[in-house]
Amino acid sequence: MVIFTRKTLWMVLSLLAFQGAWLACVLGAARGTPSFGLAMVALVWGVHLVSSSARCQVIVLTCVATVFGLLWDTAMLRGGVVAYASPGPLPQWAPGWILALWILFATLLQETLHWLHGRWLLAALLGGVGGPLSYWSAVHLGAGDFPDLPQALGVLAIGWAIMTPVLTEFARGLAARPLHCGLQSTG
């Protein structure tokens, strides 16, 4: 009989919430109706924020991850590596649903993926495989297109092999430096 600790159960629930919101975003974008996915991400992020004892760190990490996403996915779009479904009001910029996925990814960086903190090579390997797999899955579900599949997967693998360890180390650094912004949990 397997007994889950509270922390393990929280990690499993976080991963399930992540996957559900990811799927809602991707399918919504594929169908031209990204609003449900955006609402799901807002709900998951809100629960993550409210349940965190380090709310300032959650906000800072979310902002940093979102800026990474804006720069990365806009470069991917403008470079012709990927074409996104449901582009939004600024078609030369990463769409809102993609940025929502970065917000969603940020919810995993401090607790669920804490085992990657300090393990640069493992984080690079996970990012180099998981990043392209996530994009490929989204494209397969209709949320975008790769004009050149081998090129796209190569660029994604390199980019995510760099970004994942950078973001996990940033999360680790935030955890080591308590920030106080008046939003910390009292209990």
C-alpha cells in the first residue's frame, strides 16, 4: 500500500491541474475560443497563489516566466518556427493563451519541480525533451503549425534546454531569499 504524504499529494494535484489547464488552453486555441483556457489558468494560478506561503515569490516568478514566454514565443513566431492558432489582437506577438501557459509553467517551478533545483543538466535534459514535446502536442491538437518540423523541434529543444535550468535556478534563488510585499500568508 502506497501512502502519499501531504507534499506528494499536493505535487500530484498540481500536475493534474497543470495538465487540465494546459489542455483547456490548447484546445481552446485550436477551436478559436481561448477564453475558457485562460479562465482555467487563472483559476489554477489563483489557487496556487492563495495556497502559497511565499506569495511575493509566486508573483515575481510568474512575471519573470511570462516575460521569458513573451520574448521566446514572439521570437519563435517572428522567426517562422511556429505559427499559433488564435493569434489575438497583436498578431506579431505571442498570443495570450501561450503566455497563459507560461504562467501555468511558473506554478510548477518552486514546489512541484523543486527536485530540479541545483541540477542544471537534468533540468536542461527535461526542458530539451519536454518543451518540444509540449509544443508538438499542441500543434498535433490544432493549436499551431510547424512550417519546418525538424527545424522547429531543434530550436525548441535548444531553447528549452537553456530556459528550464535558468527558470528553475531563478525559482531556487527566490526560495532562498524571502520577499515581503504584504501578501504573505498569515497561517
